[in-house]
Amino acid sequence: MAGKFELYEDKGGKWRFRLKAGNGETIASGQAYASKASALNGIDSVRRNAADAEVVETED
């Protein structure tokens, strides 16, 4: 089963998304957006940029 993006409106009226793995586990979540269109743009950005994103180890 493939992963999926879930788009939803939170209790505060902001739009959010989460990326779920094929097993249903949430593996990423987006920030709060004022509009549904902005949240969809956030999803599109993840789709375009994540595949080639570099892995960088940091010390926090």
C-alpha cells in the first residue's frame, strides 16, 4: 500500500496536512496554513523537493 497525504482543517480553522506511510503511521506533518490552497501548495512542495533532498546529520 502506498503512502498518502491527508488534508484537514484543524479546530482553529487552519489547514494542515500529514503524510502517512502505507502502514498508516504518520511520518511527516505540515505547519498550519490560513487557506486550503496554501496547504495544497505545501504538499506540492514536499512532493517536488523531498525526493532529491540531501540528508544532513546535525547536533542539537
